[in-house]
Amino acid sequence: MISADTFDLKILAALQDDGRLTNQQLADVAGLSASQCSRRRMRLEQEKVISGYHADLAGEALGFNVIAFIHITLATHSPDNARHFRNLVQRVEEVQEAYSLTGDADYLLKVVLRDLKSLSDIVNNVLMPHRSVAHVRSSIVLDRLKETAKLPLKELRQRA
């Protein structure tokens, strides 16, 4: 964990809102000169606090109308079997997020798909037949109440 002061947190909060801010716009928000802001931004990038920049695409506008969460239980709990499953997950483009869990399921996958047939294909033709998988249970998202990738920087500001 790096130490971040108030200026760093202002820079990070502004970039979370709009990653396309120019250095001058970012400096204005942070209350720094452009050169000071540029140095801080570069340090945050080098320290991997800022891990990248990307465009947020609207999935529904592109025809991705189904989001599902898939709980996976492995057939056996061995390092080899876990590696085989992790390799599978890396190859499936529809998997947006994958987590190793405690509790009833071993893994939770978030998938984005065009339709229910695509979900059926992933479950029945990709996941269930895989030798590492014992059980698959899926839940289809009916409505998204909140979506964000923003970190709660407010908590860090209180400590800075």
C-alpha cells in the first residue's frame, strides 16, 4: 500500500470520474501546477495505483442484453484441477469477472451475453463438460441497481 496525500486523492478521484482529463484540467481540480500534477500522475502510474485507462462500453447498446452470475463447484480440490479451471476461464471471452470463493461454491463468474441461448451454450457446452467442473448454478440479472468500478476514496481522505 502506498501513502497518498490529499493531492493524490484528488487526482485519483478526478480520474475515476473522467480518465480523459488533460493534465491541465487535472491540475486545476487538484489545486496543483501542471508540472506537479504530471509528476504525481506518473508516480501513481509507476506504482500501479493507476493500473490503466479504458473506455466503458455500453453493453446493451451493443446487444449484450444478459448478465448472469455462475457459481462453480470443482470436481476435485487439487492444484491441478484449479489450474485447469482457471485456464478455461481465461479463454472464455464472455467472462468479465471471476472470483475464487469461500462457502458453497468454489468460484463465481460474471458473464455478459447477447441472449439466453448464449448463456445456455456457455453452461452446457463449455462449463459443464469441462473435466474440472462438478456443479454449475447460474442466476440471471433482472435489473442492475448499481454499477461502479470506483473505489471509496472518501475513506482514505479521512485518514490523510
